[in-house]
Amino acid sequence: MGDSMNYVLVTPVKNEEQSIGKTIDAVVAQTIRPVEWVIASDGSTDGTNRIVRGYLHKHPWIRLLELPPREGRCFSSVVINTMTAISQLESTDHDYIGLLDADVIFDADYYEKTMWIFECDPMLGLAGGVVVDPGESREQVPRNRLDIPGAVQFFRKECFDAIGGLIAIPEGGWDGIACAMARMAGYRTRLLSELVVDHLKPRNISQGNILKRRWQMGLRDFAVGYHPCFEIVKCLSRIGDAPCVAGSFAWWCGYLTGWITRKKSIVPEAVKEHLRLEQIERMKQMFLRSKYSIKDFKISTITNRETP
């Protein structure tokens, strides 16, 4: 890896005293540390700011940006705080921009390996590891290997500049839209299944119980412009996920809620159209794989019957 390869990190945080220290320790332990890390605290009222301040003297490349208090939590505030942190970066010659949640941990060579992968693929614009929630299997293969969770999105700087930053979508889903915009700009996106990131708590836990979170995910899918047929297939494919049936039903109800209430979307129409075309192509590929697998099964069955 060339000596010029370097990266910066930005982290939006609000009341994460239980996890922020562990995340900082994971970054400090990296074989290649960031040249700068801006942690934007969204009016935290617990011990978050105190914990971060405890690292500043020993690690001057870490900076704490204390923002005014904001009522409650919303998905758009994550993007607003992230973009605010990016605007406060002092570094101007970094090659990569990493977004990092304040409740994840990973191996000491995580960023070194990530940059090696970028080095091998000049058109890779956005990547990141697999984020595993508590209780989930670390061996499970993700369904979608093109979209990267916002908790660990890692951009080639030119790619981030090309998409013009992140869109603050109130319902969430900005991370998937960022991936779609990167592909629209001609870059590749890739979920790095060989790199595992441990999430220290279930995602979107602030939204309520698991059914409420599933409903919110459906509303999010509508807000970002998911194709209705793709959403149906998606819900059906998750029918066995806990809570069985109920979770998928709640997800579909969230999507229907957006459609019935004619919820407005701030995602540009061109981006939504691109996303839907990608989803239609994915459904075609899924159908073809299913068709050929059935055909191969039949041929294999016949062959087995003819074998003495």
C-alpha cells in the first residue's frame, strides 16, 4: 500500500456512554490509524463527552465537536451531524472518508485490510464490513452484497465528492441511497463479507420493540423509493426471520402505510428510478438462478436414476 494512502473518520453520537469507549479503543488499536477523527456529539447528556475527552490529550488526531442539544432522535439528524463533522475536517489530502457509528468494534487490521481491497480495485467507490447484531451468526452470508450499512461506510474521497454527500432522509435509508448514488456515478460498491464488525446493540433499538422496528423499516423502504414488487419479494424472503411471519407482515404494513398516506420522499426521482431498475434486474437474476437450479436438480435426479 502506498504511503499516500490515508483516511479520516467521522462519527455522529448521542448518549452512547456504554459503547463509545469501546469503539474508540478499536480505532486506537488499528494497525493504520486515521489522520483525523471528528466525533460529533448531538447534545449528549450522559457521560459520552466526558469519555471522549479522556482520549483527546493522548490522541490529538481525535476531535470532539459538541453540538447544541436536539430533542429526541431521528434518522435525518444522523446525516446532518455526519455532514457537519465532515465540514469540520482539517485534513485536505486524505484518500478515504469513513463513517463510523459509536457502538461498533472490529479487529485491529480492519481499516488496513479495507484499504488494501480499495487498492486492488480502482473503481471501488464505497465498501464496508458486515455488521453483526448481538445474537446473530457471524457466519451468516448477507443477502445483499452491494449495499453497505451506514455504521461502517468507507468512501473513496472522489466517490463521496461525486455523489455530493449524504441525503438526510427522515425515515432513514440514507445509507442504501448513498450506495445507489455511488453506482450511478460509475463506482462499484461492495459489502466486504470477509470483514466482520460487531454491533454492540440491536440496530434501531430506539424505535421501539421489534415489530415497531420492522414497521419502520417498511416505511423507510417506501420513502426511499423501493419498487413494490421488490418489496413484496423482500418481505416474503424474510418470513422465517424472527418473529416469524409477524415481522414480515409488520414490514409490509409499514410500506403500505407510506403508500396509503402518500408520504412524500425527498430522494431525487432520478435516484429512485435507478434504484428500481437495479431491483428489477436483481429480481430477474433471482428468477433465472431459481429456474436453472430447478432444471439442474431435474437433470441430476434423472442421471442418478440411470446410474447402476
